[in-house]
Amino acid sequence: MGDERWSQLLSFTAGGRSQVAKQTAVRTGTVVVVLSGSSALVDAHVEKALDRVCAER
């Protein structure tokens, strides 16, 4: 999927609650798609988001 893919997990605490979020960037040619959110949702939707953006070009 894509020419390059990069992800990072972010952990933070706010209001006494700990959260973990995932941020993934995928590059295909000159198109870069960045998704952030829960790890499972990012993984589930990143390919669909990339396909949608590339189809609209």
C-alpha cells in the first residue's frame, strides 16, 4: 500500500485519563494521506481513505 508508510503511537494524559492514539501517513506519488485516531480504526480505514483520495485525482 503506497510508496511509503509511517506510523507512530502517541500516549497522553488529560484530566487524569490516559489515552493512546495512532497516527499513520501513507504516500503514493505526490499524495500523502494522514489518519489519526484509535489504532484499530486507523488500521481499518487507512487503505479505504487512500483509495478514495487517489480515485478523486
